[in-house]
Amino acid sequence: MKCTTFTMRWTDFSILALGLAWMVLVCGCDSRLARGDLSPQRSEQQPGLSSGERDVVRAFSAEEVTNQTGTSTDAKAEVSDQETIDGEPAFNGQPLSKWLAQLDSANAEDRKEALRAISAIGPRAESAIPKVQKLLQDPDADVQEWACSTLGRIGPSAKVAIPDLEKIILNRQAADKVRWAAAVALGNIGPEAASATPTLLKALEDSDPWLRWAATEGLAGIGPQAKGAAVALARALYDSEYIVRIGAARALVHLAPQIPPKGEPLLSLIHCYEDTSQYDSVRHKVAEAIKAVDAKVAAKLGIK
């Protein structure tokens, strides 16, 4: 009898649990339908990424450059608010000259700290370019990475370093994260780095998905001056890795002025937009690119 009572209670509990699970499932589906989200329920975060790799995306993304974070450190380089000391660019209460002197430290952590500070000073640190450029050959990979990033943060005036950044990208012996940082740095230098477009297009075909993503960032930063990049980026919309697809979609928004109203890039964009198996985030960026290329085509597709 006791056993029967227990069995009945367990059965009642099981039915209740199954009922609740069903309600959650139905409500979840209804919620997605209400949002118009008919895409497969998949995480848009790359499943195989380490926390350090995810930091790279946040660190070097051109859209979040004001909160650049080193991939091997928790320190953050905040954008300098035009801080000066005796008329000299400064960061964190120290003038640029102090940070330049610290680049000569025998301690790699000191060199990284100085690079983060110079990175935060940004375009006003133009005089730092020669010393930062030398650190592209530093024996410490973290220092190399920060040297790449810092040159990008300084901006167009760092164009003298473009050949060195290209060499790093093409050097398969270089640390992966340094190659990624070099590619993104070219984009942060901007249209002045247009001559590096062929190198970035090669990187877009590399076996390393993170380098392919970094190449999309580089091309996005160069913009319409990245001649011939639109076709390659359109093909990258179907890369096997999500991070590359979203990067390509974003880059195509920036390259829209070079995309003709007819041809492969636009057709690829339309096909991608109509492909409901793509992540919504990719399709939204693609829609933005289509609208920038041809507003009439966008209107026919229902893109507002």
C-alpha cells in the first residue's frame, strides 16, 4: 500500500514535470514566433571559442575600439580625453615621453603597459610610431600583439608600418593572435592601408577562422578603397564559421559604394538575406548592405 502510494505520487509528479516542460517549450516557440524569429535555435556565439578568443573579438572589433582590451591581460586601455601635461599628450597622469621611455624596459609587462597607454592616447601619439614599430619584432608575443594594436589606434599616420603588418599576416610562424591583431590594425589605419588589400584577401582564405574574421575587419576599415574585396566578402557570407560570416556581412556594409547594382556581390547578398538558415544577426547586416547598395531592391525584399 505504501509502495502504491509512493508510485502514484511519483507518477503525479512526473506528469506535472512533463506538463511544465511542455508549457515552457510551447511558450518558448510562441515567443520566437512573436518576434518573427523562424531561424534555428542555435547560439550565435562560436561554440569552440575560449574566453581569450572571445576577448579578441571585443578587443579588436572596430565597433568597440573605445574599450580595447588586451587578449592576455585584464587591463583596459580607456580612450584618453585629450589629457595633457605641460602641453604633452598624456595618459593616466603620465606624459607620452614617460611611456615612450618605458618601452625600453627589459620587463615585458612594463612594455605592454606602455603600449596600452600609448594606444589610449591614440592619434596624438604619432611621435611614438618608430619605437612601437620596432616592437613588432619583440621576443614576447603579447608585446607584438599590443604593438600591432597600438599602431592601429594611432591611425592613418602609422601607414609607414603597413608593410611590416603585412609581413606578420603572411608569416605562418608568427603567433596567431599577432596575425589577427595585424590584420585588424590595417583596418584601423583606414583607407591609407588600401595597398594591403591583396594581403587581407589572402588572409580571408586562410585555414584559421580567426584570421579570416580579422581580415574582414581589416577590409571593413579600409572601406570602398579595398578594391575587388566585395566579391571575396560576398563568398565569405557562406564561410563555415559564424564569426567570419558576420564579419563579412559587416564589411560589405562598409564596402557598399563599390558594389554595382548588378553582379555577384549583390546577388550573393540577396541570396543570403533570403536564406532563413542563416543567423538573424547575419541577415540583418546583409539587409543593411543591400539597402546601401540599392534601396529599390531592398524595398522589393521588404527591407525597411
